[in-house]
Amino acid sequence: TKLKKNVACIRVEQATKDREMKRVVAKLHEQGSKVEALEWFREQQNRRFEDIERNHIEVVAENKRLKEKVRGFEGEQSMKVKEMKRVEDKNQELSTTVEKLESELRNHKVEFQSLLEMVQILSQLQKK
């Protein structure tokens, strides 16, 4: 009977160890599934980071292209402003010339009017 008790105890211990082993195996399987899920998540994150890096490179290149385009527009704008200033200066110069010519024309008109009056007076004097 002592042997039967020992065998029974061993069987109980073995059953307990088997249950514990099954629990550990189940826990290990669960942990393995979690590891697989984390690895999948890591791969997804890595792909996202790669996409972000690729997009960043594209944005930097586009930004550089746009900056060059802006510099070109600024250069054109600067040239247009200089041309506009030159045209304004020329316009001012022409306005001054026109004013001088108008003044001369008024003077000539006055002189012509005086001469015309003098001719009329002389013409009247000759008739007498």
C-alpha cells in the first residue's frame, strides 16, 4: 500500500506537472503569437517610415525646385521693375520735353499774334 500511495502521489505530481506544462506551452504559444503580431507591426512601421522618408525626399526636391522657380520669378520681377523705372524716367523726360515745346509754341503764338497785328496795322497805314 505504501508503494501504491507513492505511485498515486507520483501520478498526482505528474498530472500537476502535465497541467503546468500545458499551461506553460499555452502561455508560450500566446507569447509567440504576440511576438509575431509585434514583428508584423514593426514591419508595417518600417514600411511607413520608408514611405515617410521617400515622401520627405520628394518634398525636399520639390521645395528646392520651387525655390529655384521663385528665384527666377524674383529675377524677372527685378528686371521688370528696372525696366518700369527706365520707362518712367523716359516718360518724365518726354513730359519735360513736351512742356518745353508747348511753352515755345505759346511764345511763338504770341510772337505770331504780335506780328499779325503789326501786319494789319501796316496794311491799314498803307491804305491811307
